[in-house]
Amino acid sequence: MAETTTELRKTALNAVHRAAKSKMVDFGGWDMPVDCCGLIAEHMAVRTAVGVFDVSHMGDIQLRGPGSLAAVQHLCMNDASKLAVGQAHYSAMLYPNGTFVDDVIVHKLSDNDYLIVINAGTREKDVQWVRKQIGHMPGVHVNDFSDYYTQLAIQGPRAAETLQKLTSTDLSTIKNYWFTWGQVCGLYNVMIARTGYTGEDGFEIYIPSDEPTSARVWGEVLEAGAEFGILACGLGSRNTLRLEAGMALYGHEISDTINVLEAGLGRYAKLDKPEFVGRAALLEVQAAGGPGRKLVGLEMMERGIGRDGYTVFSLDGARLGEITSGSPSPFLKKNIAMAYVPADYTALDTEVAVEIRGQMVKAKVVPLPFYKRPKKSS
Amino acid sequence: MAYPADYRYTKEHEWIKVDGNIGTIGITDYAQNSLGDIVFVDLPKVGDAVEASKSFGSVESVKAVSDLFAPVSGKVTAINEDLKDAPEKINSDANTTWLLKVELSDAKQVDGLLTAADYEKFTSEETGH
């Protein structure tokens, strides 16, 4: 509850969150709701019904022009040449040493037009990085569109039914990690993407960032989801949901000191692409037999909650590494964590100890993700 | 937010209700609200000594860990066993969901604690409202 001296940045929904008495927190310089309706209730709403998040703090960089694909290919580790118009994928921008500038979602808007959705806390750094890396490339124009959109994430097994009430676009035709444009709440050309950060089915919509429009759409989403028990959700449940789903968070599982192969995200790094920033370093790590440490999932075996920054030890007392994210899991009702440990300690069921406030508490290595949503027949 | 007038309070957000030589201790409604969903409470054992202003345990929500500070010195005579399986009771009613009872070693310590009015003023300053 420290007093803040610098002005926090606000999304267009800030007044709405404050009026709803959501608990606010400084997240990467943004005044964001962390707890709207109770973290566990929000978490369970998303796992079993639907929840809505204001994620307007996320940034958006657009690359346009005939050179845009070449620019994306240079900047990002995944292979954007495989994307069709209307398709998106998980990717990352890397430093030459193979560590993370940021993880991103690349959307192919058209043949000469890509939208890269970036993290809030890294916005300025990312934009500068992009300009520095591709400023010399011909035929590509960089636009920072971060403030143009209010981005809402509607997530959960009833997300499609909720959003369908507000749009004439047939949402069943949008596959996971695809997007389209449609009319939403009377607004034309709204980007509707079947993406999210919760491990559930869901959509992210990009609407104009003026306050009245943002507040109106937020309200209409809540109203549309009311019959399913929709809850407004904050960053607290967003974090526990993504943790259960084993998804990385910048500054935790991924950072400028952690490389892609350590983070277990090698499947998104297309080393068969001729070139991208960081590729050579990853090839070296691979040639050396893989990374020395790796990200694992841990489940506490004894009473205690391993949290971010807590140290992980071997049972004979050797320091192995640190927990990057740890929390009680509201859905699984276990205490779970992700941590970096030496490659020798990554086998499933390996027992380790987490130092929790001076006490050694046993944990074991479990598969990631902790939670996978049930497959739907439809 | 209601803070019972017959309780005394600490700046670390514990309350104590004194009855004769026994003090019943809990955390305030402000504390439970700041913490959010409480999932874990770590308490001393019956017979342990607690010391005024020193940590005697912790309370954890999904998001955070918070130390518990003893309002007074004394010997633990009872702990609330219900909290082991249902720590969320603190969220539903912080004013009556007690953590532990202590036999006071110095009843005068209670006089140094905040009154309900003082505490309410203190929390309103802390949130800046």
C-alpha cells in the first residue's frame, strides 16, 4: 500500500473499475484491477463459466508495407510465413543471446500488415527494440497502436455464448488462434480473436479506446454473460489461471536472462528459418547438448505455498534455483509453482525442497501444464 | 467497515478482545479485505509464548503472505482449529473469526493499543481515502 509518487497509466476503463470498487494495483506502471469479485470466485468463473478482463494495458505494434513479413521474420522466432490472413500465433522477440525481449502474439492482418501484441510492462522497450532492429529494412512502417484499443478478454467455456449475443459474426467459424473482424455491440470492424491467457476457450476483442465506448461495451459484455454467472476479473485471477495453464509471464518464467530453450518454448522457435535475432545463440545451446537448467512444474507435497522468488533445494541441501511463479491453485486445490532447476532434476516425480520462510518443504516435479481444458466435442 | 468498539487494534491490523485475563486475537476486516481470499493460516501451538509486536505466525491469501503480530505478550491457551480446513472463514467474518487466545502476561499492554476510532482513522489514512 505504498504511496505512489509517479502518475500511473490508466486504461479507458479505470473509472469503471474504481466505481465497481475493484482492488487496484500498480502493474508495470499501470493502475489495474487485481481483484474485482474475489480472486477464487473469478478464477472459478473462468474455468466453469465465463469471465471478462480489461487487458487494454497490453501493447500493439503494427508492421505495414511490402517488407513487413521480412521484418516480422527477422524480429520474431516463430515462422510468420506459415500464417494465413486471419491467423495468429505465439512467438517471441529475442536478444542476440537467445533471451527474451518479450513474448508476443503475431496476427497476420493481410499480406502486408501484421499486428504484434506485446506485454504492458515492456511496451516502450519493445517499440524501441522493433524500431532499432528493423528501422533499416525497406518497405516496412512501424506503428505503435497501443493506445488505440481497449482490449477485452472474454474467457471461459461460456465465452462464445456470451460474445455471440453481441455480434452477428458466427463465432463458431473462428478457430483457436484465428481472428476476424465483425460488428460487436454496434461497432463496426472490431477485431475478434480466439485467443487468451487463461487456458480456457475465449476471445479477445479490440475496440476503440475512448472511455464511453469502452465502458458501454464492458457493461454489455457483463450483461450478456449475466445468465452464465460472468464475473469481472482482475490481474490476480489472470495470473493464477495462466499459471495453472503453464503459460509464461514476462519477468517471471521469461526475461532477458532466460533463453527460449531453458523456458521450454523451443517449439515456437523455428530454427529452420534462415535467420532471426537470437537464432545463432539457440543453435549453440542446442549443439552444446541443450540448456543446463530448465523450467519445471512443481507441486508442493507438504503444507506450504512456494511463491515467486523462493529458493528450490535438492533434498541433500544443494541450491537448485528459484520459483518463478508459485501460488495456491484455485481449481486444482493444490499448491503449484514453476521453477528453474538443473537439467538433472527435471524428471517427473523428482523430489525437491522449497525454502518457505526458513522451513524446508517438500515438492515434486510434475508435468506442465498443471491444467488442460477438457476437449469439447463441438 | 465496522470495528467493534470493545476491541483494541494494532497498526499491523490485528484485533484483540480482552475478557478478564484472556485476550482473543484476530485480524481486522481491513486486513482480510486487503489480503483477498485467505487460504492458509500458520499459528503457534497451545502453550507457546507470544511477545507483543513480534510475529507469531502468518496468514496467506492466494496472492500474498502476511505476518501476524501479537498485540500483547502472553501464553497461547487456545487456537482456532477450524481455520486449518476453513481459513476462508476469516474473509466472511473477520470480527468474530478468532485466531488464538492468550493469557495476558501484562494487562497494561492493552491500554497502549488503538481504539476502534483510532484504528479506523489509521486505515483511512493508509488507503489515502
